[in-house]
Amino acid sequence: MDMLSRTEPSFATVFEFTAMGMAIISLNGQWMKMNNSLSAITGYSEEELLDTDITSIFLPEETDKLLGLLEHLLSGELRSFQIEQSMKSKEGTIIRVECGISLIKNSDNEPLYYMAQMKDLSKKSEMERKLAESEQRYNSLIEHNPAGIITSDLNGLIISVNPAMERILGYTKMDMVGRSIHHFWEQEDQVRYPTASVLLQTDNYMLRVTHKSGDKIELGLKNVPIIVNGITEGVYIIARDITQHNKDRESLRVAQQDLHDTVRRQQGMTMKFRQMRGKFIHTLCDGELLYRLGYKPSNILGNGLYEIWPFYMAANIDKYYRRAWSGEENVMYEATFRGITYLTSLRPIFENGRVIEVIGSCVDITERKHMETELRETKELLESFINNTTDAICVLDQRFKVISVNSAYEKVFGWKQDELLNRPLPIYPDFLEEHHKEIHNILKAGNQVSGLETVRVRKDGELIHVSVTKTPIKNEKGEIIGFAGITRDITERKRTEELLRKSDKLSVAGQLAAGLAHEIRNPLTSLRGFLQLLQNDMKGKQHYFDIMLSELDRINFIVSEFLVIAKPEAIHYKRSDLINILQTVIALLDTQANLCNVQLILEFESDIPEFVCSEMHLKQLFINLIKNAIEAITKEGQIKITVSMQGSDVIRVRTQDNGCGIPEERVKQLGEPFYTTKEKGTGLGLMMCFKIVEAHKGTMSIQSQIGEGTIIDVFLPTQTILKDMSDFE
């Protein structure tokens, strides 16, 4: 393809017939087209050189330079270049040529090929050659100078500008040539620096100009006069864009001021020192801490340790300074002066492997030291409390493995701390495994288990009654990091309660015995009378047998219920009818009530559903409540038991009497062990009532007024998970 087919016809003509050698060279350095003049210079025809490398006809020692310049053209670093090269003709003679090459691009600014112009220099005179070289050097100095250069006449009109100046101002050479230099100054600088004044400047100076884009830039300028034959014909104005430099310098100044202010205003203290003449001399020291110590920077700068601090303090600090100066990293020490304790960290600064300075950072730790002392004292107090308390204390990690236990724990359970470390606690009975998991889930949810009475296993296998409180341990973020447990051995208390409970039961049974004897005596009298009648005559008296059987059944029922109270059977839960339970209790206590001139009334205000409960314990509960009500009535009276539903899932059993009543201040203490209003009571009966209700997940409330009577409400949920009742056995 003819490389000139896309060019102007006039250019193709010039290419072919100019006396200067011309060639088109591909971007990879191969001859693509040459004119006849170049063939005449080299002695090669176009066909002989076509598609060969450009370096094939140049001397090898000069090809590297040529190729390097071609790369600069292609990268855009150069627009064109001219060099002298030595060429070897086809006949073998060495020809010196002037070679000028430029890069040709398309309309999209994409490179197409190189255009080369070559002139045979062998016929030029030595003077012409030197003049050409001088001109090339001048052009190179101007064109490739990184500084912007404006050539101006003495009137300030711009004669020429170099590419660097075009880049600095954004204007092209065509935009600037023929205009006054004054045209590009900022308005305020136009007043300060008239054209004549600028041209006469001999020192470096600065002007603000407007870039073609509208941005304001600052130029650092230097004038160089143009002198020909001793006469000044113009001025070279050499310019550099110092906008960023000035911004950087201002930023540096602001940063230095900020750094100074930061060091000055910091709560701590920053310092530097160097070793000079065998002493450590401080070169920097500032910060709020310095002033709190009673010093100013002027008291420290230029002085050594012994000129600043008391001798004992300086001697101590000197050891740490020497360690840091020897190259040791992160040297730290504490010092106390005028009631202020501060911590210093020293770090050496190296240059070429040698310490040239040490920087120190100091922080006030007075408050921290006070807190550490308080924490240490608190820790010692807590450790003393934990180690000397009789309660067993253990600390567990997040996996419920032992971190530590106190001596009381070892004594209560028989396990040594070394045997328990990093192990789950081996104190849970197998039959409480589900209960154990339930406790873990409660603790993991962040809740506390408080005052739980249950049983645990000692190392020797013995079951003991305990009261347990377990609490999650949380960090400052509220995250659970472990668990703490306090266990109290209540085995002896349980035994005492059991003895007192049995004593109270015997008391109840004794009081029931009187009513039981009277109740049994009545049907026995009937039976005896009927038997006497039957001895004489059986005729017409068959209905007496039904009465006798009924009376015998009544005796059997009363005796059976009495045995239930005196000697309970093994406890078990089942779905029961509260109506039958209360009717049985009324039947059992009706005789005792009659003996005391008390009327028992049982009413059901609504249908009462069956629910899961311990029937025997509920009987014991209501026997105690009704018996207490009977004893509170000194004359004739009545006890009304009313059963109703509170909502859909709670049963209320109200026992209301018209007895003597209880003072308000004593009502709050009812239910406590050994607290009673009776002359010979133990208080355990009502305590057992509260425990029975609690075991059924219910509640019990007492209201009383002196002279009017007492109301006791028992609330029992119809659906609940019942508590282990082993404590009541």
C-alpha cells in the first residue's frame, strides 16, 4: 500500500522531488518508503531497503542513541529530534548525515509512522557544521528545558515561548506570541509590577498569573538579558510553577504549627534529648504535664538531668536514658514528683544505624496508681472474704468449667481445687440432669438463679441439701465471660425443719385425734344400738344393715385420712379434682369444728377444672389453714371456703373466718420459721403452707383485721411444672 496515498498531492510531490532525503519508517523501525534523494545519498534503491531495519545502514555504535530517541518520540516525551549520524553507503564509504525525525499521528492522535529527513553533511563547510551544532544546542536548551521560557523584546512583547511555558500557562505559542507579558499577570500584580519594572528585575521574583483554565497559579521568575554585539535586544524570562511548592510550604507551616500546638496542649508530655559532651541534653519538652510538674519548656531545653531534677531522681532516670541511647527499644520507667506519678516511654531514633536522638512520651498515671491501690486493697478484701467465708464459692468459665474454688467449697464437697480445675463440676446427681441443663440455659441467657434449694453430691457420694445462687459474670461490654456460684450447706437446717415439721404434724394429729375419737364414737354407738335391736328381732329391720355399713364406711374413711396425715405415702403427682380434695378436708375437720362451735361452709362459684398436683400436700395445706382458722375463733363463728376461677388458668381458694384477727405488723412475718401467734406454736405449719403453694408455682396472701377476722387467698395455676417436693418429706 502506498503510504503517501492518503496525504495531500502537494506533499507527495515534495516528498518525491525534494533535494533532501526523506523516508517513512514504521513504528517498529523498518523502512517503508523513501524518495530518490535518499537513495542517492545511501546508494541503495527503495527495493533493497524496503522492510529492512533502519539500523542496517547506520554504524552499530550509534544505533542505540537513534533507537532511544525513537522511543522518546513514541512515548510523547519529544515532538521531534535532529541528530548527526554516521551512515555506511552501499559502496562502503562512511557518510555523515543530519537526520531529523518526527512522529506522524492520525486525527485521533494515534501514532502512524515516523517521518525522517536526511541531509548529507559531507559537503557542508566546517563553519556551517559548527553553526548548525550551536543552533541545535540552543534549540535543545530552549525546547527541552523543564522551565518555562518566554523570549521578550524590550517593550515586553512576546517573541517566542517554549513548550514548557505552554504547559505552565495552558496557552499555545500562537496564543501568546505578539502579546505583552503584562497581559497574563494578575490585576493586582499588573499594578505592582509594570512591564518596564518586570523587565528590569535582576533578582528572583514571583508573580501570580491566570492559567487558561481559569486557575490561579504562582510563578517563580528569573530574567536573563539577550545581548548581541554588546547591545541588550531583549529578555529571556525563565519561569517555574511554584503553586504546589507554596501550598506544600504553607501546609508544612500549618502542620508544624499544629504539631507544636498538639504537643503543647496534650495532657501528657513529649520530650527529646541528645548526648552532648557526655551529658543528656534536652532538645524538646512540652505538654500540660510539664506545667503541672511546675516547669516550663525554658526550664528544660538545653539542660541535663541533674540540672532539672533532684539528684536522687536524676540518678534513677539516667539509667533509663542510657539504655535508650544504647539502642534499646521501648524503655519505660515511672517517676513521682510533687505528688504526680507519670509513666515515660523512651524510643531511640536511628540514622545510618546510629542513634542520633531519643524521643520520650510521658503520661500522668497518678489516678491510675490510686485506682490500682484501691483495686489491690479491694482484691485483698474480696480474697479474704472468699477464703474465710463458710459459703462454698466457685468461678466457672463460659463452658462451665472450673476456674477456681475457695477453701469452703473444698470442705463442703470434699474436692480439692487442683482436682476440679478445667473440669465441669462433678456435684450434680444423675436424677437432676435436666434441672442442671435448665440452670445452665438460664445463666447463658444472662439471668440469675437465686436461693435455689436442692441437693448435690459430695466426693464421697453423700447427698447434701444446699441453697444455691448462681450469677453470670459480665465484662464492661455486657458480654458474659463466666459464672459465679455461691453454695450454702443447709443439710442441718433441713434436718431441724424436718424434726419440727414432724413435731407440728404430731401436734395436728393429736388435735385431730380428739375429733376423730368423737367422730368414731358416734357411728359405733349407732352400730351397738342396731346390733342390740337385731338380737331381739330381725324381722322388718333390713334397712338397719345399710345404715350400719354406711357408718362402718365412714369410720374407715376417717381412719384412712388420719393415717394419710400421720404417715404420708410416697409422693406422686397426678391430675386431681380440687372439689374432692376440699370436700375430704371438710369431712375430716367437720367434727373438730362442731366441737369448737364453728360452722364450715364450702362454696364453688364456678366450674373448677382438674389440674396436676400433689393431692396429699394440698390436703395438708388446707387442713392447716382451716385448723388455724378454727383456733382463731374464740366463740361461735364460721369459716367460709370459696373456690373460684381467676381468668382461665388460675384457681383461687379463699378461706375467710370471723376470728380474733392478727395485728397488721405481725401479718408480714407470718410464714417465717418459729414465728407464731399461738402460745405453744412453732410457726412451721404456716411456713409449710407457703412452701406447698410455692411448689405448685402459686401464691398465697393474708389479710387480717383485729376483731373482724382473717382472709387467706391461695392462687394455684392450672398448668405448671411442679417443683421437686423432696424438701417436704
